[in-house]
Amino acid sequence: MARCGTAAKGRNAEAIAEYRLAVLHAVDDVENAFMVLSQSQLRASELEALAGCLQRARDLSENAYESGAITLTDVLDADHSPLHRCSLCRKASDAFSGQHSGWYTRRSGDAL
């Protein structure tokens, strides 16, 4: 009978150790997820600021054209690259913002 009690205590201690380890891993996963979320929000705000700067530069070049300071060709050349980047920045910002708007299910092998 003493062996049964000792074996049961051993299984119980092992189960408790496994539970504690699982909790520690879960806490680590949550901390990592919060860090990723924080970094993603920071990056999204940086991209939004960049998009605003590019739009402002585009508006200034249009004003310069309207006042006769630069040619339409200069405006169109200047427009293409920044507006393209601005569009990409907005898409990236939307992706970053939407990435953490709901529950995210991690598949095995996915990094946080």
C-alpha cells in the first residue's frame, strides 16, 4: 500500500511540475505577443507619419506648379515615386493595424 501512495504522490508532483512549466511558457508567449504588438503599433504610426509627409510634399509640388515655379513634367516625375510609396505605406499601415485587431491564432511553426 505504501508503494501506491508514493507512486501517486510522484505522479501528482510530476503533473504539478508540468502544469507550472506550461504556465511559464504561456506567460512567456503573452509577453512576446505584447512586445510584437507594441512594436507593430509603433511601426504603423511611423508609416502613417511618413505617408502624411509624402502627401504634404506632393501638395507642395502641386502648389509650386500652379504658381509657375516648376513644370508639369517635374510634378509628374516627383509624384510617381512618393505617391507610390505613400500608397504602399498606407497598405502596410492598414496591415499592421489590422493584424492585431482580433484574436490571432498561431499555427505550429509560426513566429510571433
